[in-house]
Amino acid sequence: MFVFTRDICYRTELGAFCHSNAQVNEVDASRVGMTLCRLAFLLTRSPKQFGQFCDTSGCEMSYIQFAHPADGSGLAHAEIGKISSDTMVEITEERRIKRPMNPRGRLSHVFDTVLGGRKVFLKLSWTPVNRLPESAVYSVLQSANIPYVPTLLDSGIVDKDTFGYRVEYLIIADAGKPLAKHLEENAKHGIQKVSELASTALKQVSICLAKAWDAGILHRDVSEGNVVIKNGQATLIDWGYAKLIPNSSLDIDALARKWFFDKDLVMENEELHDSLTGTPLYMSVKVLTGSNFRGVEDDVESMLYV
């Protein structure tokens, strides 16, 4: 089976389950027992119900593709294949970008891979169902033609709700290298050149943030790793912590229907997370000091710290 879990993505044969700990107590045993019960329940379901489980028996390589229903919803079904094609991406542990895992809340696996001969990034996310799907954010950004955002090639919800988490995927075109690395590589051209490049990036990202705000989106995690450069153009990536800002041009009800989230629950929860969301080193002073309002000016301030 190919399994997308919260701590790892792996292809494995089902075997024995053990808890290797010399000090196992009754609580530990109870938790392991519950885990086994949940696993047994999942394994009795059809792959069509739980799309994050894909049969890969007999596959020498792991390629994955996603199919969408004809109803226009954001739902998708994952399928594993033996042979690469223009519609499939290679998804192996070697292609996964290693990064720290968060034991709680949102968790994402990102794969540096190829689709149809084009370098792309496949992002598989476990997201609490009371948080906003990143696909919904990109849907708004694309509809409003917001500049300086990644090119989204495909996205969807593979699993709407398993024990309070949804499984979501995004396939995003390569948008370049981190801003810091870009500036470092150009340091040999002198401080004037570096200043010009940094100023251009600041202007482009600020335009992106302002237009996204007008469209009803606030990024909330502008940081060093989320600004990349390619061919002189800055791109603000990783919109997974964005929130919706209600306005007359944004139909949140339609968005919620397409991407399978509870509008009231998500809107309230994202509001509660305003002071907690983001990378502390780059947060605005106002957010760090507990302000009850978070706006586009806070994201622009974060860009200054980048």
C-alpha cells in the first residue's frame, strides 16, 4: 500500500505492529489499541472512500496521478501507476524534501518532482477540517489574477475528513530559488546590485499582498523561505496559513461548497489563530504584542524583515 500519514509518506507491506518502549503503561497500551482499531477500520474501507490509501502491489516505481469527478467540485481521487506518463508524477522518498514534522495541526509533505517534463512541487497536506484548505486560497488568487503567486497546475481534496483531518494535494510549478540565496549569489556584483534586487522583490511581493487583500486573502506567513526568485521575478509561496477576508467580491459560500469546509467554523477558527499563525521572527510588532486585528500592513511589515 502507499500511505500518506501525518509523520511519513511510505510504501509498505502490512505486517506486525509493536510498541518498542521499556516503560509501556496502561495509557500507552490503550492508545496503541485505539490506533489499531482505527487502522483496522480504515483498511476495511474502499480506496474510493479513503483516497490516501492506494494499492501499489506489483509496482516497481511509485507514480501518482489524480482524477477529478465531473461535478466541478474540488474532490479528487489518487491513483498509483507502474509507468510514468505526462499526467503522473514520481512520488518516492528520495524526492521528498526533508523538513521538521509538526506533531500537531497542519502537516505537509513536499516532493521535488516532474510532471510532463516540467519541474514541479507536489504538496500533500494533512489539514484540520476547521482550517482553510490551501486549494480554496489558490482558487481565489487565480480567479482574481493576482500577480507574483505560484502557478498552480492542479489541486484537490483527496479525503474530506478522517478523524478531523482532510488530505489535500497541490501541484505547483517551480518558481525559483529562495530570495536570500539569490541575493547571496549576486553579492559579487556589489551592494548596489543587491539593494536593487531586494527593492524589486519587496515591491513585487507588496503588490501581491495588496491585491490579494483586495480579493479577500491575507497570507499571514511572509518569511524568508516563502519568497523565491526566478528570472528576476519574485513569487510569494506557501499560502497554507492564509485566511479569508470577507468582501463584496468574494463568494465564501460557493468556495466552501466546492472545497468542502464549514464556512462558519473555519472563519471563526482562523480568526482565533491570527495571533498564533506565522513565523515569529518575521511577525509584525503589532501581531507579536497581541493585537486583535491583523491586516495587510502586518504582512508588508513581515516582508521588510525578510
